[in-house]
Amino acid sequence: MMKFFFLLCFSFLSFSLSAQTYFPDKNKWEVKKPAELGLDEALIQKAIEFAQDHESDQDPNLKIAHYESAFGREPFGYPIGPMKKRGPATGLIIYKGYVVGQWGEPERVDLTFSVAKSFLSTTAGLAVAEGLIKDEMDLVYPDMAPIYPYDPVKSMMNKSDHLYEDDVFELFDTEHNRKIRWDDLLRQTSDWEGSLWGKPDWADRPSGEANQWRTRPRNAPGSVYEYNDTRVNVLALALMNVWRKPLPVVLKDKIMDPIGASDTWRWTGYENSFVILDGQIMQSISGGSHWGGGMMLSAWDQARFGYLTLRNGNWNGKQLIPTSWIDKSRTPTTAQPGYGFMNYFLNNDQKEVPAAPKTAFLHIGAGTNMIYVDQENDLVIVARWIPNGDKAELVRLVLESLKK
């Protein structure tokens, strides 16, 4: 009887705590003055001014910024997906669920670059939860079917000139690629070999001698970390293959609609990343904006996704992302301990943000686009278009406002 009474009390307490947690409705996020929640308003304002004063000096025209960066000088470095001019330095500070600071244009829809990878890895977690992928430690190869690219130009060619060419392609048909697990793709340790959407794996951030880019020995899957967007796009296409539907459709139904995201976000791929699947033309999305495309969304929608991960995948009592998947996403990669599943950057060694708790993590993309998630302090910070080297100072200033 006492055990039953204890369990009943514990369940009631858990329900009460859950009921007290604020979740914003769609198109509405309650704002509170910092002082109402015990924060130092002057320090919050100082943090906001720091972010505004330290706006990225890269050209707001992201096409120009691309060609002025190392990306534009890569082999095959030209964009093949949509890009747009960005807005000003922008951000939000969410404390205990409430907006206590904002700057710039948080309603503006902009590219979020590699923060898109966190949305991509989320669709992998949902595939595991629904049994489409049995286990992320399984090999990818057995789950794959031949890919039939949609190429209307090819249909007008002389068929006899292409008699010996396959009409489909395989993502994992080499000896090396057949050894790759889903976990390797999620942690960027696969060393997948090949070319996808006209972007060879070796052409992304190439290092070493150019005459060795295409011939170097392959690393065993799981052994070496390499940040590589061609391989990210391989994961995106592989996931669409198991979902048998476009990933933006999955994300909208399973995540973005339930968390009250706006209707303005878009997730796109490339001009040549269309395939035919189940008799339908579908676009495989990109997991970033390295070559254009990717996720376009507002800072408000970035904050909602960050708040979902702050709450361990739970939104107002509904477990949208399994807690176990959030835990795995935050598990250090053996070959790169500061990285979990893409694109969870971990702070275990406090190198990302020295002033932050070791348990804090960040969704990061170029720009810099940052979603800082801090469960110990019940805090989410969104910052857009701030130099990467300044993000830690911004977080430090916000954390200082919490101190009593």
C-alpha cells in the first residue's frame, strides 16, 4: 500500500511539474521582462548589444559570400541550390520557456546552413522509432534500393548512345560503402566514397596533395571523423529511400506542426537532386547550404526546435523525439568527442563555450547560426549572423545575467 501511495505521489508531482512548464502556442511566444524571472536586465541588454555590434562582416548576399569563401574555391564549388540575401544580426533569448530578449528580425526567413543537419538526424531518429530502420548500428546497404534519378534532359537523348549506361545508381555498391552503418553517417565517420548530385566526396574541403584526393586509402567506417556535406546528402537520400516520402513532409507532420512552427519554413535540395520514387518525382533535400539549398526558417522556428531539444524531445506532454534518441545525439563520437549525431556540438570539454556547463550543447551552422541549449540553466539562445569566435562570449554574457 505504501509503495502504491509513493508511486501515486510521484506521478502527481511529475504531472504537476509538467503542467507548470510553459510551451508557446503557434505564432505566439510569451514575453517577460528579465527582472520578472530574476535576471539582470542590464546584463541581458549588454549581451544583446554585443550580438548587434558583432554582426558577421561577410557579404549579406550569400552567393557573393560563398564565392569569397573557401567553399567557392573548392573543385565543383559552385552552388546548385537556392540562396538568398540574409538579414541583420538577429537572435532570441529564451529563459524558463519565456522570451526575455530579442534583437534584429527574428521573423525573417533565412538560410540556417548546417543547423539543418540537426533536423536531418531527427528524421533518422523518427525512422528508428517507427521501425523503418531497425537500429542505427545496422548496415545501411541492406535497406537501400536502386535510385532512379529524374532527368528529363536524358529522355530526349539518343538512346543508342547510352546503351551501356545504367538508368539507376546505387549509393552503397562498393566494398567500402557496404560496411557503412547508419551511425557512421550520423556521426560523419563513414568515409563514404563516390559522387552525388555532381559533388564528389573528395571535392568537399579537400586537404593534402591534390593528386591523392581521389586515390587515398579509405578509412574504416567509424574510425575517422570528417565533416563532409556530400556524405550528409547521402544520408538524406538514404533516409528518403526508407521513408518513401520527401523528408520535409516527414518533418512537418512529426515535428514542425506539433511544436507550432510557422508556415514560412522551407527545406529544399538542389536543382538536380530529384528522383522518381513510387511513381512520384521527389526532391532529396540537402543537410546544409554548402552548395545552396537546405533549411530556410525564422529565428522563432529555430528557437522552437531548440526548445524541443531542451525538453528532451517532449512538447507539452507529447514525446515527439524519443528521449533515447536525444541521449544518443548527445553521446560523444569516439573519433571526435566534441560531436554527437549531426549537428549536435557538445561542450563536454568546455571548448565550445568555456563559461557554459559541460552538459550544454549547440546546433551550429555557418553564418554563424547558433542554437545554444542549456538544460542546467533552462536556457535557449538563438544567434544568427555572428562570427563563430564571438558566440562563446555572447553566451557568457547571458549566463552572467543569471547569477545572483
